[in-house]
Amino acid sequence: MVTGLEPREQRLLFRGKEKEDSDHLHMVGVRDKDKVLLLEDPALKDMKLCDALAGRAVQSPYHTFIKV
């Protein structure tokens, strides 16, 4: 909720490697004060952008052809 990303949209990196959904952080060596990167999945980000652009085109089907 803090990031605004759903779990399927998140990618977690630790020590330069992406962690899988089934990995438990304590089992892969994450300890207190270690740095972990949470990134948005680029493929899903592109899909959201394409959907937003397609939705914008659908919202305004009429275009003015004469400007006064």
C-alpha cells in the first residue's frame, strides 16, 4: 500500500540479483540494515502506459476539424 504497486508488479533486488516470490528474505541472507531495492516490473509498466494511451483515445472520439 505504501508504494502503490500490487505484489505482481513488484521486483525485489538484493545484492544485484532478483529474488523470486517463493524466496524468504531471511533464507537468502537479508539482515537488519541491509539494502533491498523494490522496483516496478518494466513489462507491466509498459502495459499500463499502453492501456492509458488507448483509454485516452477512446475517451475523445470526436475531433474538431475547423478552429475558429
